[in-house]
Amino acid sequence: AEVKVGDQVATVDVTGTVTLQLRLGRLKVQATAPKFEPLDLWVEILADTDAVALTMKRLPPPAEIVVTLADGTPMKFRWIPAGVFQAGSPPEEHGRQRNDLPRAKTEIAKGFYLAETETTQRQHRVLTGRNPSTSRALGDDTRPVEQVAWRDLMGAGAAIERLNETLRKLGLPYQ
């Protein structure tokens, strides 16, 4: 973060601390940092003031992002926020099946990005180098990929890591 008080500008160190010589009286403090709302406030500096604690509010992640894969194919992701919700099916739900799971309190401890749609055959091919789908004869590689084996995903480790690295470079949470 960068803090500006009057004509003094300083950069916050890794501990979150900045040291400035301040005069007594009412001073305008401004602070900016990536991923945080700008701070703009007045602070009263008294003779016995040793420190002033400033708290900046973190901006929420974008609701959706688009990552462009190596061949230019887009992949859209949506933000799934942390929170608590009821998962499963209530007993009185119309159309409930015998194998539906009962209602249970479920918690997402940490928000993350999730692909908006199923992975397409094209996206899977770009990420893994192959398309295992039996429906590829239809000539439409924008259809969801199917026939994916666990070993296919294990072989895609490097490609998935490249995708995660792209999200990290954007400064976004990922999973």
C-alpha cells in the first residue's frame, strides 16, 4: 500500500507498517493498494499520539473472469463465495428420488472460482492434448467432453497447473 499524508508519500512494508513524521493537528490521510478500496480520511494528531491504525477494506473478487487458453479458446469462471447453505433434498420436495441425499448444513470455508460450464471437448484438448469423447464425430468440439478417465486428469496435471498459474497471475483465488 502507498500512504499519503500532506506532501509525504510512503510505502507500507511487509509487516503492514509505515513510519511518517506528522505534525500536530488535523491531517488528511490517503492510502491506496491493489485489491483494496482507497482510504481517504481525516486524522487528529495530538501531542500524545504514538501511532494511528488504518484499516483498508478488501475489494471483493470479480463475479466472473474469462481465461484465454493457449489456442485462444476462452474459459469462463464464476466466483463461489465462502458461506453456509443447505445442500440436499427436503423430504417433501416434489420429484424427490429415493437416492437423493437428505438436507444438511454445508459450509464453503474459502471462496474460489469454478468453471461456469462443463469443460468442452476443445478446452479439454487444449489442456490435455487429447479428446476422449465418443461424440467428436459430430464435429462440434464445443460440446461437453465425456469419457474422461481419472488417468486423463492425472496426465493433465501440468496443463491444470498452467491454468492455476494464469489465475494466480491475475491475483485471483483458484481451486
